[in-house]
Amino acid sequence: MSKFGLFVKFKVQEGELDTMVEILLEAAESMKNLDECEIYLVNTSENEHNSVFVYEVWSNETAHQASLTLEATQTLIKRAKQIITGMERICTLNTRGGKGISPTSY
């Protein structure tokens, strides 16, 4: 059975990259308590100075959607909205396994 994976790009206002990284790392920290969230990685690019990329793997899409309704998540979304200039879901993935994913879960 495949997992639900996402690769998302957040574009932010000039000079706000570090703030966005901080917000998303707080989100990653809050996901540590959710067994359904297996991977939540925050990345920046040398080529896109105002973009932050997030790679996530969830047990299923329903678990991901439920995480967006959590109070902690809603608080972080409100903070981030002030500096986001665009968002792109680069792709939705069917994560099949590999390093970082429990072999009994796929």
C-alpha cells in the first residue's frame, strides 16, 4: 500500500526566507507527535532565494487533511500567510518505500 506524499513550494516576500523556514520547522516539530506523518522536511534552494520547499509523507491523504485542521497548524498558517506570495503543489506522490519509511507500513 502506498503512502501519500507531497512536494510543495512556498514563495515568500523578499527577506522573509528565514522567517518562513522557522515557521515550517515549527510545523515539522508539531508533526513529531503525529504517527501518521512519517516525513516532514523543510528545504531551501541555492537557485530560488525566496522559496521554501516542503517534502511530506503521510500514512494517507485523510491524515494529511486532518493535520491542517489542528489548532497548532492553523496558528502557523496564519503567521505564514502574511509573508507568502505564492504556493505551488509541485506534485502529489504515491510513496512506495525507501529509507525513512517503515517497511511494515507500505
